[in-house]
Amino acid sequence: MPSVHSVSYSILRQQGLDIVFGNPGSNELPFLKDFPEDFRYVLGLHEGVVVGMADGYALASGKSVLVNLHAAAGTGNAMGALTNAWYSHSPLVITAGQQARSMIGVESMLANVDAPSLPRPLVKWSYEPSCPEDVPRALSQAIHMASLPARGPVYLSIPHDDWQCEVGDEASLLPPRDVHHAGAPSDTQIDALAEHLDQADNPVLVLGPEVDAERANALAIELAERLCMEVWIAPSASRCPFPNRHACFRGVLPAAISGISEQLAGHDLILVIGAPVFRYHQYAPGRYLPDGAHLIHVTSDAQEAARAPMGNALVGDIRAVLEALLPKLAQSDRTMPDPLPIPSPANSGEIGRLSPESVFDVLNDRVPDDVIYVKESTSTVTAFWQRVEMRHPGSYFFPAAGGLGFGLPAAVGVQLASPDRRVIAVIGDGSANYAISALWSAARYNVPVIFIILKNETYGALRWFSKMLDAESAPGIDVPGLDFCALARGYGVEATHAETRQKFEEALAQALDASCPMLIEVPTTTIEP
């Protein structure tokens, strides 16, 4: 009779989940025993790093990824990173080792007494099988749940004594199962959407990360050009769904109610595709929509559609909607928008400190066109989008929930999933400390990420908020005294300190020529977000 262990690995193999991101404990060892040679294990030194690497890998590859955590404590360590995975719709299949079944009720050490409740509400589905024989079926369900729209992380708690148990022959039906989403918009729905666009005097397009995730970027460009529309990127964008040097591009919307209404004033139809409506951050109340405006929301996420405070929504496959919509639209006779001006070259900064704008100018001039940026420097978002050109799909990743600790590990995962493209991680010094041990994984597996640490010795976005909230006297805003070169070398990553533009250019050139991970520490001035 086959075992839970053998059938489970057959399911994982058949479904393409042959890379495991994890940090093992005793509860996980029975699962990892006799680890198959055709699988790969990527170790992270902290569960937040584990989930961050898996998040980056899933986002870049578009595939479901297996994560192996250690009981309740390991799950708790991972929860911060899980917030970003949840809001970025990352299909993570998270398994956590549970104590032996007979030991759970007495709350022995490493027993997760209410395992399915622990990761909620940051997972689509959470479960602990009621008997060993149900483990393979539950694992199969988890894999399919993670990948069905709207995609997202799932959680499965598995008692460690289940792996050795036998299962019936019926379990052989599980590995080859395919579960596909077949939803498509009706002709009536597409005709209605096309009519709204045809009748609008001044429509505007707002794009979100789902467009890039579905590689529908080219369709979005065609839509914008067909209707001569201005294009904005949804607030707190976690991906780049539209080339930011295109004539239609207008920037990233602010994450504030009044700010969005002000930016979209004058448009009578707001078409939002592949983004929540909307992700707000700054408390700036006002009208959700400008006067005279109507909003239509196209998304694959029914929850996002239902919770929006305004507008009508069409829930369906983003690519299918765009493919069906474009043939219904005639070329508009409106004038194409004028392209935004390219910013003038930035000043270098001050003695011993580069301006972030100068750093971004160097990146834009010196890196390959198809580079992938993983960015976690929240106070420099606007300057980055203005100065760094992004034209290819899958070129930009940012923490979807704003939870710090995403950048370093996600960059490792993105590079593992994209070996033919260079990955550059642009990380603030405040953010870097949340997942600094990701450098060890980069060194251990020789993942050639270029880590650029913007070292301004403060939480830049927090300092801006302190001014806005009249709380500049609040403690804990500055983070002086950090030596990222020493930290990197301690984890096995080569590092360089670059306090001038020339030194940064030299360090970047060296890093681009290298086939190993490298870190560049750049002292920078502060700017407002």
C-alpha cells in the first residue's frame, strides 16, 4: 500500500511544485525524510524570509509554490510576509508541521491547538485533515485552491505522524487531476462595457497588478491607444502593468481618497482593470469619485469587487475580457495625450550622500533593458517611477500590503524564477533589517541579485507621516549606526560602500559583470514620498 508520504510527493511532482521553500523543525522532518532527488529545497533562516522568497518566486514564475513552515511558531514568524502574499494574490501552498495527533489535545510543545484559525484571514483556505488518509486529498485541494482565481495563499497543517501511514489505492487518482478556470465574459457583458466606453467623452484607464500578472500588458497598451486614454497606475502598485515612458502614462495614483478624486477630475468614465478599488493609505477623506464620473471595475477577485464603495464591477478573467473587448471598439478620433516630460538629470546630493534621484538616473542609464526591479524603499516611490524606465512585463515588484521585509527575500525568489534576467533589489535601510538573513540564502545558493541599500538612516516614509500627523517628536523614527557591508560579508555576500556617483557607477558595473550576489551600500539624502 502507498504511504501518505509517497502519494503526496507524487501529487507535488505531477502538479509542478518541485521546489520547496522552508525552514524545518522537528515536526517537518518526517515530510523531508528521503527528499526526492528531482526536488529542490531552498532554506531560509527565518520564516518571514521563507515566505518572502516563495512570494517572489510565485510572482515572477506565475506558478504555485510550496512553502514548508514549522508549526505555530513558524507560522507566526511568517505572518508579516504573508500579508504581502495575500494582497499580491501569490499562489503559495503553505504546509506546516503539526505535533503527533495524540499529543495535540494535551497541548504538548509544538502543538498548534487551533491550526486552521492561525493564518486567517490572510489565506484563501485553511485546513487540518481529520485523519491521515485525508492528507493527500487535502494537499491536492490546497494546490488547486491556490491557483484558481482569485489566486492566493492557502494553509495546510499536517501532523508529523501522518506521513508514514498507508492510504488506499484510490489515492492514485489524485496526482493527475487538473482543475482549470473556464469563466469568460458573455457577449452581453462585453457589449455593455464597449457601449460605456464609446459613449464616454473623456474616459481614463486605471491599471493594477493583475494586468501584469496575467501578461495582459500588450492588450492594455492597445486599449489605451485605441481610445486615446490617459493611463494611471493604481495606488500602491505592486507591479508595473504599463510602460512608464508611454505617451498615455500619467503616473501612480496617490493612496488617498481625496487625492485620487483630484487626479481623476474631469474624466466622466473611470475604467479600473486588475486592481482593487482602491487601496488607500493616507487618511485624506473626500469624495470617492470626482463630480460627473462613473466607475467600472474589471477584476478576477469577487471579494475586491464586492467590497468596493462605488462603481459597477465585472468579475472575470482579465485577459479574456480585454481580448473580447478590443474588437468591439473603434479607433477614437480624440488626440493622444502628450507624453510626460522626462525629469532633468538629478543633482548628486551632498558630500558623502547621493540623492536617490541620482541613484535612479544611474540605474536607468547603466542596466539592461529587461532588468527586473524588486523595490522596497517606500519614501522614494514617486522618484523611482519618474526616473526609471520600465517597458517589459514582469519588470517591477513592490510589497502589495506595504509590510516591510518583502524586498530582500522576494528578490532572491524572483531571481531563482528568472535566471535569464538580472534582478536588482532597491531597498531602504529601514526595510532591509526585517529580512536581512535573506542574504545568506542568496550566498548559499549563489543567486546573483544586486542588492542596493539606500541608507538614509531613517524611516523616510514614517518621517513624512510624522510631519503630516504633527508627530515629529515621536521616538523610533531614525535608525543610525548600521553597517550593511559588514552584515552582508557576515552572510557571505560581497559588498561595496559607494558614497559618490562615480563609486556607485563603478560598483554597479562590477556587480553587473558578476555571477554572484553583491550588495552596494549607498548613503543617501532623504526625500518625501
